[in-house]
Amino acid sequence: MTRLLLTVTFTAMLASLAEAQQVSDPRIADLVQAGKIRVGMHSIMYTKDSRTGELKAASTGIILLDVARTLAARMGVEVLPVGHPTIPEMLTCLTAGACDVGFMGPDRSRASVDFSPPILQLEYTFLVPAGSSIQSIADADRPGVRIAVVRDHASTLSLSRIFKHAELTYAATPDPTFELLRTGQADAFASVRPVLLAYCAKLPGSRVLEEHYGANLIGMAVRKGQTERLAYISEFIEQAKASGLVQQAIERAGLPGHRLAPTKTN
């Protein structure tokens, strides 16, 4: 009954925002003319059917794609998810014009794109195996400690700037990063809490630390210089957060570790 109520409420909010669409708004005229918005997602946000190649939202992507669909309804266009295994590949998609927007957190290394206000807040923390002596973030920053990380992920970029002693062991995507921990090639796995909670269920006796060392504020990114498109999207995101639409999407997904990002204050 609760899930049904959330679905009905979310649908009503979507319809309300769709009614407020500004089809004639010149800031998004190119997207309206194309009839679609191509949304870049990286590997932790989707799965791909090995037979058909079809993308299906997963984990954080379920919430974000709900938000993207509402944005598309407001503009009167359809959503076309575009999957990329890594953040650098998604950045290339945006800068090359093959994606219209992409979901990711801001970082100074991502200077080729501009960011909207954040939608979700995901804490950075560690997954450690059974029997680990690591009880806190500080425990992990010691000589000889090996931390498995996803190359170029925001959690990794942040960790690399604050840790002085531990050794970071890199993999391209989350699955092989988890394998480094599972096979004993790493002493901890650093990422966002929702991802680590999912992997925790696959490693008996493992645990996710309560403490965190930062947070990924995920929003929408557009190619540098697309100021009008960014302004339109930013207005939509703040409205979606203030109206409760994003919180409803979080609750509908029923996934632990996801929080509504702070709303802009004047």
C-alpha cells in the first residue's frame, strides 16, 4: 500500500511539472526540436542486457532516471539513457555532443563540463572484510594498508587528496574493484555508501563503516559553455527538490544510503 501511494504521489508530481513545461523556452529549443534528451550514466548506475544491449537503471541510477524522466516530461521530449563504463568516457560523450546531460558529482578535474545544483548526496566511506582492524577512517590511512578504488571516481579523487600513507589500488569499474577486496589484494574498498552496502551483501562478515570522509553531490553536468541549458536544468532541479519530487523518488526506489542533496538557500 505504501509503495502504491508513493507511486501515485510521484505520478501526480510528474504531471504537475509536465503541465508547467515551457516548450517555447529558447534555452532548450534544440532539445525540444530533437524530441529527446540523451542522458549519460556511468557503470554503477545501470546494467546492460547481454543479449539485446538494452540499458536498465540500477542502484542510484533508478532514482536519477526517475528525475530525468520528469525533466523530459516537462520539456515534452523522451529520455534516451546512454551508458558508459567510466566517468572519463561519459565526459567525452558530453564534450563531443553525443550526450546532452550526464549524471556525476563535481570535481576540479572535470573542467570540461559545468554542473547543476546537486540532486543526491552520497557519503564516501569504506567496506572492510570480516575480522578487519579498520574501525574508522583514520585507521585506514596507515602504511601498508591497501585500499581498492575506482579510477577517476569522485570518491577516489577526494580520497587521494586527503590520505597520506595508505596505498590506493585502482580498477576501472566497481566489480573488479570489489574483487580486489574479495580476493585479499586490498584491505578496504572505498566508494559511495549505497554501492558498498550492495557489495557488503556479497561478502559474508564484511561491514561498511559508519564514518565517512566526504560526500558525492550528484547533479547533472552539461558541456562547458551551455549556460542557457544549464540554467533551465538548474531551475528544474531546485523545483523538483523543493516540491518533494526527488524525495519521493528516493523513497520509491527503497535503496539505503541515498539522501536528498541540500536545497539552495538565498
